[in-house]
Amino acid sequence: MNVLGSAAVALVALLHVFFLILEMFLWTRPYGLKTFGLSREEAESTRKLAANQGLYNGFLAAGLVWGLVSVDGGFSIRVFFLSCVIVAGIFGAFTAKRSILFVQALPGVIALALVLLSRR
């Protein structure tokens, strides 16, 4: 179960690296515009906010990677950062777009459950 938990944490970390790239570098590009359903004008006017949001997603990814490479197994680190991912996903679902619940929060919940089960 520990390997499965670690794989799930790694997947969530990779998702957040992807979110960082989308929000920091692709926000005003065709792929970003299509992904977020934005017009060029909307994307340009929110570019700095999106980059800031992308940076926070990068911090979540970094924390999850830290938990994966931690010498002592990083259990507490993984639990903390997965909890942050879940809270951010729930908040995003209520304030921005409902699909964030499934794209961000759900993978975090699954990974957290696997991490907690691996502790037994």
C-alpha cells in the first residue's frame, strides 16, 4: 500500500506541475484559452492573477515532492500538503468552477486515503 500511496502522491504532484504550466505559461495561449474557456481579452486581463495561482500550485507540488523524498518517509508532510490540495480544490469548486472538485480535490482525497491506509 505504501507504493500505491507514493504513486498517488506523485500523480497529484504532477497534476499541480501541469496546473502551474497552464496558469503561468499557457494562460494566454490557444491551449490555455481553450482549457479555461477564456477570450483573449479575459486572459490578458487576468494574466497576473493566473500566474500567481500557478505559483501556488507549484508550491503544492514542491511540498508533495518534499514529502516523497523526505528521509523519514514524509508522512506528516504528505498529509499536510494533500490536505491543502483538497481544501484548495473544494474552495475552487465553490468559487470558480465545479470541475475543480474532480480535477484537483478528488485526486487529493484518493491520495490522502492511500497515504493514511499505508500508515496502518
